[in-house]
Amino acid sequence: MTEQPKIAIRDFSFYYGKHQAIQSINLDIHANEIFTLFGPANSGTTTLLRALNRLSDLVPGVRTEGQILIDGQSIHAEDVIVTELRRRVGMVFEEPVPLPMSIFDNIAYGPRMRGIHNRSVLAERVEESLKLAVLWDEVKDRLHTSALRLSGGQQQRLCIARILSLGPEIMLLDRPCAALDPISTAKIEDSLVLLKEKVTIILIPHNTQQAVRVADRAGFMLMGEMVEQGPAEQLFTIPEDNRTSDYITGRFG
């Protein structure tokens, strides 16, 4: 019996007004894997990522065709509560945006909004989230200092921890290391490998080398089309489509 995918995308198309940004994609993403989506500018990767937790709903004039299913349930069903969907499917953007408050309060903010106010429970949630984001050892002695004093790499891991505090099942990361130095990038990649034991991760990497380092499986997109998908080792070494090979080897992009 085939295991049900965590995310099943079926004949999914996405339109900004009359412009078709995604063309009838079919894709399965399995639980507890790191799936990387990569491609050149305007390939549709970010649009697809934002569609997975319906952030694209916030853009006027968009429409979709086909289905996106999580655990077999459509994310566009009438009974779906979008705020709960976004708790289950958290997103980390390219630029970290820490809240103008302490490190502790940044992480505790989401749980407090969901009604958790017990200090010991919050402290446990903060510690666990920071450890999963590989940030705890660097900040454990200054949890009550401003998060704005953290370095860029630390702020990005703080944003990851802030989402983890809500107990997501899926994490979407849109080029989270694009503005970071190699050391900070390596720490975030370490955290992703640790995190996949608990969550399913979909990552748009800032370059193909990052995808090679962390991906279990990958998909190459070009002009809204899913050109090729499969195990990362196979896709990055012996791709089946010449367009994938050309992009990986730097002939375009």
C-alpha cells in the first residue's frame, strides 16, 4: 500500500489576473523530508510556496485551478480556517523580521496569542523552539534582551524558532539564507536537517549548492512549469531533462 503524501498537488494552476504563473503542476511531498524547489527568476517557485498556506489569497485578482491537499484534505475546502492552516503550514521569508521585543517574547508571542500564559509552559516552549532552530546555546543567557540586537543569521533562526513555537507540521522557507554569510548559512542548514525529524520542509534555496547539501528530493521549475522532480541525488547528477542540466551547470539562470 502506497503511503499517502503529506502534500498532494493535483493539476494545480495559478493566475495573477490573466497571467498564468503556474501551469498544471502535479507533485507529491512526503512527510519528514526536505523538498527543494528551485529555478530561475519568475519560475513560479515563490508563487507555489505561498499558495501552500494561502498567503496568495492576500493578493487581489488571483485565482487557482486544481487542488492542493494536506493529509488528503483540500486547503481550499469551505470549512478550512485559514489562520489554523497558516499555523500548521508556517513560512519563513528571505528577510528576517524579528518583533521589536525580547528574544523570549518573540518566541512566546504566538503561544500567548493562542491562550498559553503559564510561565513555565512558555519557558519550556521557548527553550525547545530555540534548540530546534540551533540558537539556544547562543542566546540562553540573554533571553530578555532585544531580538533586534541579534546578527542577521541569528535573527533568521529566531524567526524559524518563532514558527516552531506554534507546532507546525510543514515549514515553507523562501531563500532563508540569501542574505547570510557562509557560517550562518551552515547553522541554518544544520537546523533544517534536525527539524525534518519533526516537520516537513519545503525550501527554495538561494543556490543549487544549498539544494544539493540538504535536499532529500527536489523539483526544477521553469516559467511556471514543473520540468523535473525526483530524488535530489539523481536530479543533481543525472537529470533527465536538458533544461534541468543547463540550469544546474550554469548555462542559463
